[in-house]
Amino acid sequence: MSNLPFRVQAFLTHLAISLLIASISIAVVFFVWHPAPLAKAVGVTNIFLMMLAIDVVLGPLLTLIVAKKDKSTLKLDLSVIALLQLAALSYGMYNIAITRPTYIAFDAIRFELVQANTIPRADREKANPPYNKLSFLSPRWVAVKIANNDDEKNSRTFTELQTGISPSMRPSLYEPLENQWKIIVSKAHSLDELYKFNPKSDIDKYINDYPSATNFLPLKAYQTDMVVLLDTKNQKILKVVDLRPW
């Protein structure tokens, strides 16, 4: 590398650092915040990768343009480029962080993927631990408490119609998923229904991967609705899979 022109060395060094940071960002976004296939469910993949590609390429290219070995303002120029690059990456990561999935909530007949920015702060503050805090790890599985009576049920419906905040977005209504397995089992769909909406080869692949799957429930998401495979015999959530529930 020492035989390369100075500006090329600077470019390659900057590119290597940018790729390292990009790799860390990809790991956080796709393996922690959006474990597959949730990135597709919320529609973050294309936006994030485009943002990352621009950020990774543009910074090193600017370095290639300005880098001159004896340039008196070289340190300042490189510092400005690095700060601009870091600011752009931080802004993009911030916007992805506030829309990350935080809960997968079972509500009466289906699961709903709940993103951080859809949860009202006031309701979260009223919730019991651990639902009063938003995790930065993979989304947690919860259930929405059953309404005690028709008045409470009507109140939830009115709130959703008036504000757009569904019961699944209200941590004050959460309880452990285990509390509602009887309801989950009663509402679960036969795997045969999936063949109406998906290629047989795709369904067969997932069934082969998860041979203990007995049923499924829909997963309602912002961008693409998916399927939650269930082992109702052993009361287990197996996997969210990229199949259409309807």
C-alpha cells in the first residue's frame, strides 16, 4: 500500500473504516432491531441500505478528492468530511431506531408488530414493569389483556377510532403471552389455509424447517403482513415467516 499515491491510500483507509462502521450498523439493524424477516415487515431494508451506501461511498470519495500530502488544511478537510459522514449516519440510525419493532402483541385474533414510535409515552408511563420501558433488543412477545366488559371494549374501540392508537400500541394493557395460550390455540388457523395465498414451495420449505408447526396466526405489520408459525401442542411460538396470511 506504501507504493500507492497518498490520496489513494487515504481513500482506501477511509473506505475501510467506513465499511467497518457500516458492518456494525447492519448487524444492529438487521440482527438486533429487525431479526429476519421483520425488516421487510416494516419496510426498512431498501431505505437503510440506500442511506448506508451513499454514506459509505460519498465520504471516501470526498477524501480522494481533497487528500494532498502537503496540503496545510488537510486535517481540517478530513475532519469536516468525517463529521458530515457521522452526522448523516447518526441521523439515519436515529430514524430507524425510533421506528424499530419493540413488541409483537397478540390481540384477540392475530399478532401485531408494534413499532417504538407508535407507542404513546403517556400510556407507557402508566404501564407496569417491564412494559414501561422500550427495549433496544429484539421485539418482545406480549398479549393484550381481554376487555373486562362491553364498556371497556367500546372505550378501546373509540380510542382507536379517535386517535389511531390500537390496544396493541398501549403497554398499559399488556400481559405475558403465556396468559392467553388457550385463546391463541382457539384462534389459530390451519396451515392448509396458507396454500391459498402462497406458492406451495415456499410453504413446504418453512414446514420442513419447522416440522413441529401445527398452526399459524397472522402478523399485522406496517409494510408487509406475515405469518407466525405455532406449535399449539406444546404452546410455543416457532418463527415469524415471510408468508402471506391473506
